[in-house]
Amino acid sequence: MEEKKAKKILDDINFPADLKKTPPEKLPELCEEVRNFLIESVSQSGGHFGSNLGVVELTVALHYTFDTPKDILIWDVGHQAYPHKMLTGRKDKLHTIRKYGGLAPFPKKTESEYDACSVGHTSTSISSACGMALANRNKKNAPQIVAVIGDGALAGGMAFEALNHAGDVGVDMLVVLNDNKMSISPNVGGLEKYLTKIISSSSFVSVREKGRKFFGRVPILEKFLRRAEKQAKGMLVPSTLFEQLGFEYYGPIDGHDVKNLVEVLSNLKKIRGPKFLHVVTTKGKGYAQAEKDEFSLHAVAPFDLETGKKNGSSTKKITFSDVFSDWICEKARKDEKLQAITPAMCEGSGLSQFRKIFPERFHDVGIAEQHAVTFSAGLSAQGAKPVVSIYSSFLQRAYDQIIHDVALENMDVLFAIDRAGVVGPDGATHNGSFDLSFLRAVPNLVIMAPSCENECFAMLSAGYKHKGPAVVRYPRGGGSGKYNQEKYNSLEIGKAKIIREGKKVAILSFGTMLENCKKNAEELDATLVDMRFVKPLDEEMLKNLAETHKYFVTIEDNTIAGGAGSAVNEFLAKENLKVKVKNLGLPDKFLEHGTREELLKEIGLDEEGILRVVKSFIL
């Protein structure tokens, strides 16, 4: 007879209301169950891993203490919200996370009333919390507002702008810093825990507030009291910065002591005004491999629980990031002026090897995209040759700096833009859908879109050689898979390449969409052109094609609005060339998460979809 499994506390918990029925002494046991469930689920489905293991106790304590969803909980960065999803009605769907039609990889307003904001990028939570707190300032029974920021997000300038404002206006809100050594990490011990309990206790707060009211009548005494309090706390805890910004600082405390977390959070609920709680956690807590290797198990494909190794084939395909890594290391050996810059995306964007070989020429500026771009302009101004490696969707945050600090001054900066186009499982917040559109409008930029890995290498060389700002944008993963290290530097700026000559229809492909057009060009007997350059366009070729073809079909992995196809349209209109044009690209909507192949099929940019549209257009 099969032995019946022992019932777990987690089995009966689907929502925070269920969680609140758990006796306090059982919370550590529950946290272990949450962590084990998370490990088991993500090992099968893949997803963000290490950061979620680190916030289990914090998530349990927050939902145990606060009355969510009436009280508002904002997660920043959003990839640490898996335990939050588990405790807010989505536990049984966790295995679908990041899959087509499944749970979103980050908090999403339309997915759950417990998700106050849709969050994918970083450093935004305190701004959102400040706005919500101000909107509720004069309401009776106003909700408690809590922003959880971590995984390096506090390094973002926007976070400090929000802290400065929130502290100045004195709103009722709590900022919880999940410090997992990816940001700041002071020591944690019994003294700090004891001090935080004392500082956040009702008796301490009562004495402090009564003292302030009494001494407030005498400005000199009030000033003396505040200074004495800050100096006393400053000797024991790192509070000075946050208190100068107008926040009452508490911590640091152990983020894996769930009982203490509940006690401290319960005390802080009673305190009015801006509050800052510093919680120290271990990224990957409870899974040895994730604790040892913070990056490789930050986000994972399905893996073996015992070894931590990825399931399936171990054969690694060459990616565009690998090509960039090859190129920048080779170029740096030849040119000592080269400097590499990334905003906290070293491993993801292919700079790990460069960092090892050229540590003094490697600059990880943290989650600070605006600074990364202007810093690069400063390097260029003094004769260095900066190469900025950045994800497409993160570059959006530095648009003004591209215009004002780089393009306006025609600075000699090369941008290697990774994760362009449809990214896939990370969804709308991470798809690089707009870079061609917003960059094409900026004067002085050269914009290139390689169709394959070899071409990517050549374009990086051409962009580096070019005097002025240049962009090479490429997708996540690989392209044709035919990277044979054919490293040539003879690519001419602004010149397209005819792949196949045909009749009547010219398919103008920008970037890696070329692969999805080759079979269709054969079937349609169409001319196929690898356009290569979005700016400048190969105008001479376009004129020649317009004389011999009746139809143009442009195709790109970018939104149609303002994209590469729009550039062709504008040129044809300017030259009064009579060609019928069909633009194919990403639609005017935010794409959901799924594999790249699933999403391209959904929007008709797979081989069959392209063929169907082109046939309909030319008939």
C-alpha cells in the first residue's frame, strides 16, 4: 500500500488570508516549504532563481504583516517576485512562468490585484510608492505603501531622486532594501537586530515623538535633539545617508529571520512618515549551487536538482553576445584606447572575458544607463574609444543622453545593442521593439542591423572605425549559426547586399529576419536584399530597384511605427518613386511572453506568415 504524503502547511495557503492563520512559531517551517516548492518548480520550468530564493522570508513576513491587497506592495526588481506570486493565488501556475500563455515573469497588474505595478525594469518602485502615498495622504484608512527594492536597483539614479522627493514631502511609506550583496552589504549581527527592535519599538517611537513635540517649541533644543539622535544611531548603524534624505532608517537586519522580520514590520506599521528598512539576504539561499554562483543561477533553464546543471544537450550554440565578446577582445589587443562600458550587464552582454583580460579598461557602472552613456561621452572627449554594451530595452532609459551628450557633439562612441527585437520569455518589458525607431530620429548616428554572426563581427569593426557615434543592434541568442570567424573589416558604411536577384518584388530585410525570407524569395522569384544599414540607407540601390520592381516589402524585427520600413517609405516619397510598399514588422502593441518562435508566429513574421502576407499584397 502506497504511503500517504505528510500534509504541508503550504498546501492550505493560496492567499495572504490563509497565511495569516499560520501560528508565528510555524513561519520558519513554512518558509522552508515555500523555498523547496520554488526550487522544485523552477528546476522544471526555468526562470529567475537566485534572487527569489533570497526573498522567501521577507515575502512571507510582508504578506503576514500587511493587509494585502488593500495595503500596496511594490516589487523592484520584478524578477524577485516568484514567492509573492505563490502566496497570492498563483502557486499552482508557477510552473507556467515565462511560458506562452502562462504567468508573466514579473509582477503584472492585469494578472493579479496583488500586483500594484507592472514591473520589469529597475529603480522604479520608490517613485511609484511615493505617488501612491501622496494620492492617499488625506484618505481615511489609507493603505500602507511598501516598496521592496533590491538586486542592485538602489544604484539607479531614479531611486535616489524618489528618495529625495519622498523624504522631502514626508509621505507615509516604507522602503525595504533587500540587500543581497548586489548593492550595499554591511554586517549583520545580534547588536544590529537588537538595535532595530529597539528603534522600531512602540515605546522608543513614543518617547522620540513626545520629545520632538516638547522640544519643537524651542528650535535650538529641537535641532540639538535631532543631531544627538542621528549621531548616536550613526555610530551603530549606517543611517546617515537615508536620514539626511528625510527617512527614518532601521537596520540592518537578517532577512532570513522571519520571526524578527514580522516583529520589526509590525512595529514599523505604526510609525508615520517615510521609513527605510535595511534587510540583508543571501542570493540563492537554500540551494548551494545558487549561493556559490550568483550569476549563472540568477536566471536558469530547466536543470537537474542535484547537480544544478542544465537539462538536455550540453552543446552551446554561438550567440551574437559571443561574437561581440570575440570582437571586443581582439580589438582591444590591437587598440589600447578601447574602453568597455556596461550598466550591470557584464555576463549577459558578453564582457566577462574582456573583464578578465583587460580589467583596467572595463567599467561596470551599475544599473545606471544614463550615466553609462554620458560617462562614455566623457571618455571619448579625452581621446578614448568607448564601446557601450547595453540591452535594447535598457537603452531606452538613456535616450536623452544619446541625443544631448553623444549625438549632438558627434562623440566617437560605439553602441553594441544586445537583446534587440523580440526577446521572448521575459516579455513586454524586455523586448527590444523600439530601438530602430527612436535611434533613427537622432542626427549623426550610423545604425546597423546584422543578418548573421559574421556580419555582426564586420559591423562592429566598421562602427569602431567610423569617426562618430555608431550603433550595431542584434538579437538575443544566435542567427544563422554559421559563424566561422570570417573576421573582415571591409564593410562599407551605407551599402546593402543583394542576396538573390528576382523579378517584380524586392524584399528588403533588416537584420536577422533575413533567414525567414530566403525560402519565400525562392518561391516568389523575388529579389532579396540584406539592407544592413538603417541609417544611412543605400539610396542608390533603392533607386535602382524601384526602376525594375513594382513592389517593395520591408521586413524588420522592430515596431513598424517609425522603423526601418518607415525610412524606406520616406525616401521613396522624397524621390517621388512609384513603388507599392508593404511594411512588415512588430505591431503597434506590447507583445506578451513566450519563445521568440511562438511570438513571431503570432504576429505573422514566421516563414509562413511572411509568405501569406506577401502573396496577398502582390496579387
